[in-house]
Amino acid sequence: MIKLDVSNVLPFIGGEEAIKRMEPQVKSAHDMLTKKNGPGNDFLGWLDLPTNYDKEEFSRIKKAAAKIRRDSDVLVVIGIGGSYLGAKCAIEALSHQFVRPEGAPQVVFAGNNLSEEYLAELMDLARVRNTACIVISKSGTTTEPAIAFRILKALLEERYGKKG
């Protein structure tokens, strides 16, 4: 069981009375989540994790990860906002801040800004080190990641060929 100590927060939120006033809203939100009947209920698959997931998709992801680890010195994660921050957060939470695990590629991020200097330096890196790329995007049309992807794709196709 998880227990949350909110005693140090109480002075900032108006005391225990404020928590009691929020109780009906919290219960309502909890009920909508567990019954999956509120707004956005088609995006609640995460509630069933880690027991209910697409095991075939997970197997494909593990195979792709093994290939990236085996063949790549650098992994470029392209995205903006939550599309790349989830990966960045997971990596930072699960990794040593200063030591990369043995055999793991260096992970860098692109598509979260339009800095020509950053992209030029990334291209310098991709020209000399084996590079893999992951694009995370809901629409594929957001300007920053679309530009970064097109630039990196052209370089990687030139370096490895379209099939590679």
C-alpha cells in the first residue's frame, strides 16, 4: 500500500479542510477512471498496464531495441513536447547521470527546436558514428520534428542507402 504524507503541503493549500473539500472531485475522477466512462476514456489503456498489453508489439519493440543497441553508436530521438520528453524522462530516471551503460548508444534529441547550429552538429555526429533514429509524433506534421527528420533521413539514406 502506498501512503502519501501531505503534512508539509497543508499550509500551501489551505489545510486539511481544503483536502476534504476536494474529496468529492477526487472520488468522481477516480470513478470515471476505473469505470472508463469519462471524457477521453478511449485513452485509458495505461490503466491496465503492466498486465494487459500487446505482447506481439512489445516483442517487436524489444527486437528493434536489440538491433539499435547492437548496430548503433548514437540514437537520435526526434520529437517535440511530450513526444520526446517521455523518452528523455525515462532515460534520465533509469540511468546514471554521467555513465552510459556498456554497449548502449549515446541518446541525443532533435526536433525540439530550430537551432541550425544544433542540427549541424548533430549531422557532424551522424556522419562519423553509426546512427539510428526514432521519430515520435502524433501527426508527423509539426514543423520542428518534421525538419529534423527530413534532414537526418537524407543524411542517413546517403550514408546507408534507402534500404539501410
